[in-house]
Amino acid sequence: MKPKVFIALPIPPQAEAFIAEYCEYRKWDFKEPIPRETLLKEIVDMDGLLMVGGDIDQELLNCAPKLKVVSNISVGYNNFDLEAMKKRSMLGTNTPSVLDETVADLVLALVLASARRIPELDRYVKDGKWKKGSDGNLYGVDVHHATIGIIGMGRIGEAIAKRAKYGFDMNVFYYNRTRKIKAEENLGAQYCTMEELLQKSDFVVLMTPLTPETTRIMGHREFSLMKDTAFFINASRGQTVDEQALLEALVKGKIRGAGIDVYEQEPIDPEHPLLKMPNVVTLPHIGSATEKTRLDMAMLAAKNMVQALKGEQPPNIVDELRGVRT
Ligand SMILES: NC(=O)c1ccc[n+]([C@@H]2O[C@H](COP(=O)([O-])OP(=O)(O)OC[C@H]3O[C@@H](n4cnc5c(N)ncnc54)[C@H](O)[C@@H]3O)[C@@H](O)[C@H]2O)c1
Ligand SMILES: O=C(O)[C@H](O)CO
């Protein structure tokens, strides 16, 4: 008998076809996220669950006595209650590596857009405000040869460092909970404390996973250490930042601007004061959102799940569930 799988969001046909070869499945095929109550009912008889973002907690596990594997179509897995999953010997997988270059491109786009005021000046032209002789007010700051500080030098952090070093001749500093000697050798990245990084950088990029240790890792104190001329870029998770502290730093001119892809609440309230700031570039959590990368992520997630249900070791069991600490 084929194992049973619930697919909790629309996925590309190739990934669905791959799952169909090995599994029986039901799916949620609507644009709106599946309501939690519906998900809890759907998974009652399931062996596998393919999803993105929804909480995998004790309540969900209690509703799914047969469940053996949860496959996230994302590299971040802060939606997993790892302790509850460990107690049930539940496998949890993610989609690392296939999105590194795509997310790094987007981070550099946020760096450039913030420094050169791209969205603000796009609006300026389209609103008919461009007059001869007005360009003295339109200056930004250079990205090339500036100093970038990367907090969280993992797979994506290294792809950002590569672009910064070899594309823009930037000085690269990083802070990570462990030192990355290879990144230092290959990318000329210099390790420093988080305080030093905040004090030295023209662009501070946050790229850690969301964990209890990284929750609000950027708060009032951290923004106060940054240069008044510096920019803050966040593509990790919204909860890694105290958004009120970020807003205050921007309003008081403690930092010069920000580029943000992720928020404490998503979607962010359209009335949120951060969205009223001209020096804040905002995106709707699209770090990995290109056609190819999203397909690669869905295929990898499908393969992780099928492999687990065949009784094999899927390649991307999340670090904590296989006892790895990077
Ligand atoms: N905006 C987006 O669309 C998007 C896309 C992909 C990933 N992400 C986020 O980026 C995160 C990183 O992805 P990755 O593939 O590079 O992960 P990774 O595991 O390769 O890298 C994370 C790095 O952070 C470090 N780290 C962890 N806790 C730390 C701490 N307390 N202090 C300092 N360093 C710490 C780790 O040692 C590791 O080197 C994901 O977990 C996800 O939350 C966002
Ligand atoms: O973690 C990830 O892969 C991205 O944030 C997409 O959800």
C-alpha cells in the first residue's frame, strides 16, 4: 500500500507528479493559506505532510498519530517545535542550498535599492517631480568599496559575502556563533564580535535563522551601536528584530535607512509606521521567489518526503533533529 500524504499548499505539477508516483495524496489547492482547523482534520490519517510555514506543534502531532515526516518547502524551520518532534521521533526536513544564490541576489538588491534610493526615486520620476537641476537632492551612497557586516554567515551569508567581495570590492566582516575559517580564506571575510560589526559596517545584513537565541537579536542597544550613516538589511525572519527599536532608530536618524524582506507580522499591516518611511525599502518576503528556485525547492521537499516514507534517510533532515550544530 502506498503511504498517504497531505500537500498543504499548491505546488508545481512536476513536484505533485513525483509524489503521485510513490504516494496516495490529498491536497489543499487554493491560493489562501489552509485554515488550521482544516489542516488538523486533513492530517488525521496521513504519513507525510508537505507544507510551508504552519506550526508543527504538539496539538498538530496529537491530531496525526501516523505522521512520520513533515517536509517544509523552505530552508527556515522555525515553525517546527523541535522538542515535540524529537519526542515523537518525527522527521522534519527543509530545502537548504538550492535557494542560496537567489536569496543572496535579493539581499544585494536591497543593499543597492537602499543606498541609491531606487524605489523612492522611481516614484519621483513617475510622479513628474523630476525638474532640470534638481539632482543635487537625489544623492545616495556608494556600495562599492563600502564595509558590509553579515550576522549569520551560513550558506546564504557566504553567497552574500561572495557578491560583496568579488562584485563590489566591499570589505566583508561577519559575526557567527562559530567561526567559518573556509569563508575567511575563500572570501577574505573577517570575523569580529557583533558589537564590532555593528560599529564598523556601512551595511549590516541579518541572515541568521530564527531561534530562541536570535529572537530580537537586533534591538535598541544594537541599533544604537550602528553608524548614523549605516543601513540595516533584514532577510532572515521578522522576529529577529525588535521592529519598534528599528523604527525609532530610523525616525531619530540613528541609522540612515533599511531594506526589509521579513516582518514580525506577515503580511505587515499597511498602516504600519515603517511603511511610511521614505528611507525604508520593503519587500513581501520574496527572498527565494524566482520561478526556478521555487520549483527546485518544491522538488527537493517532495524528494525529502518520499525518501523518508520509503524508510530511507532523506538528505535534508534539519540540523537539530540530527544533532548537528553549524
Ligand atoms: N527572506 C527569505 O525569503 C529567506 C529565504 C531563505 C532563508 N531565509 C532565512 O535565512 C536563514 C538562514 O538560511 P541559511 O540557509 O543561510 O542557514 P544556515 O544554517 O546555512 O546559516 C545560518 C547561520 O547562522 C548562524 N547562527 C545561528 N544562530 C546564531 C546566533 N545565535 N548567533 C550568530 N550566528 C548564528 C549559524 O551558525 C549559521 O552559520 C533561514 O533560517 C531563514 O530564516 C529567508
Ligand atoms: O526560509 C525560507 O526558505 C524562505 O523564507 C521561504 O519561506
